[in-house]
Amino acid sequence: MTDAPKHPINPDPANELASDSSVIDPRDFRNALGTYATGVTIITAVAADGKPYGLTCNSFASVSLNPPLVLWSLGMFSQGLSTFQNASHFTVNVLGASQQALASKFAKSSEDKFAGVEWTPGLGNAPILTDSVANFQCRAANRYYGGDHVIFLGAVEAYAYNREEPLLFARGSYGRFLKPDGSP
């Protein structure tokens, strides 16, 4: 393995954010990003009509401990973008190792992703999914535009967690964290 860059440096940094000017191959870039294992979350909010909405997301990250801030991002052309742009609150539900089917369900388009899913309303009525290993109830603090995504910044107003095993995602597949002795 070499530390040499796989792609040449963009000769025109002023155009770095222009999608048609990038020297980076999008598919190969996605493969490289896939080497970074992430947790799996379902972000939830309530639409203006009161209907719950949610989607599977692995772009969740901690920003600050004081004040407690988190972020996640959503594609500009996502079906649920307007729900999250208009919601006062959202909940980040961190999934457990046994919730792969739930992650897959919320990753697909569907009229009612919440059919058969147990949840309770949290702050701003954003759904808190039963049996998630953690949840972060957030006030929508700000949003930023970055490339083809909107980055949502949330001020954490409440949270809960348990000691269950989290679901992981890497290289396009779900997985588990194993301790050095091979146990979960």
C-alpha cells in the first residue's frame, strides 16, 4: 500500500466544488469513503401535515460537547428534504446490530415506512424508534449547503442510550464490531 495520492491535485482550486471540474472519479471516491466504518442511524422528523418521516443515514457525526451539537447530511434531491428543512426538531436514532432489516426498510422509498414500527413522539413530535441503542433529540439549529448535500446541525436537547451492540456499515455492507477476543 502506498500513501501517494491516487488522483492528481486539481490544478484550479477555484473550481474545486464544480462537479464537472473535479479530477476525482465519483465511484472510486465512494469506494475509498466506504473503507471508513460508520454507525447506522435513522433520522426522523414530522412533516407539516403531522405525518412521521424517516430515512437511513450514516453521515451522522458529533460536532461539539459544549454546547452539545451533532450533524448529518442529506442529498439535495432527497424526497424528504423539505420535511427536514421545515421541521423544528429531528431525532437521530442509532440502530443496534439486530436492526439491519429496519435500516434497509428506511433506506428505500415507501409510502409508510413506519407501518409496523414501534415508536414514540419525542421533542417536536420527531419519532423515537423503540429499541434503538441511542437517540439524540435535536432542535434544528442550522443548515449549510455543501456540494450536492444539505448539512443539518442539531442542538441536542435530550438523549438516551443503552449498552446494546450498534449496527455498523462499511464497504457497502452491514456488520458488527468485534473485540480483540472475537466477542461482540
